Amino acid sequence: MPNGGSDCCGTCWFNRTNQGERDWLTHADRSLPPYCEIRNLAIEDPFYTYCANHPHRRPDRDPIPIGPVTRYDERNDGTSPSPRYVWKLSPDSEEIRQHLLNLLKSLSDHLGKDYYPLGHGLGETIVWQLGELKDRRAVRGLEKIRKHDSWGLGSTAREALTKIRGGR
């Protein structure tokens, strides 16, 4: 596995190469180019590319894109908190926004399932993405997180609220 983590597209069930299975074992069809079926995205370097829909983050197989696609930066000199950077932003549609809002409402149900130690956690990704989308429907849920920060997402919720409110 790459030093960037085993939560990569190379081991994801949404990578066409893996034919709907997780991990990269005997079922992988190496004649198929790596391609994310839920994001309609060709993956240049699948073992150093990541997203929140990976089985390590969403073991319930969530086919609606959550958050950005990130890559591992082997040139990171250690000064960045994460060697991963945003490569492609999440697609945007009403279906995706509604899904993120529903995940926000039931965040406590999903946080315990996100067990992978590298990269941003599922809750942080959901909150961040709603801020990036500036979706005003998220304000109530984000305010609740900001005021009662039992999940450690308070600063991310504050940043998302600032983006939604246009810098206020």
C-alpha cells in the first residue's frame, strides 16, 4: 500500500477497475482504467487519490459524492498538517446538497463509523462541504455544532458559517 494511506481510490468499490468490490485483490480488472463511477472522474494515480466515499469512511456504501477528491503530495516537507491537498471539488447538485443536509442532521449516527486515521474525518468533510456550497439550509445544524461542540467540529462549523454568511 502507498505511504499516503489505504483509503485510496485504488482500493475503493467505486473505482471501475475493482468491479464493485472493495480492496484491490483478485477481482480487480487491470485492463480497465481507474475511473470513479460516482464522480465520473478519470483517476490518474489511484493509490494516491482519496475521497470521503471510500469504504473506510462510508462502510455502508454511499454512492452520492461527499466532499472533494484529494491527492497525496509526496513533496510535503512536513509543515502542512496533512500531506493531502484538494484536487477536485465535489460536484454540486440538489441531490448532493440534500444528502449533505441529511447527513448533517444525523451526524452522530455516522461519526462512529469513520474510523480511518488519515485525512479529514467524515463529519469535518460534511461541515466543510456545506460551507463551501454556502447552503443557507445548513445554518441551524452548523450553529448547533458550533455551540455544543462535543464532536470537535466547532472550528470547522464556525468557518462554514462564516462562508455561508458572506464573511460575517
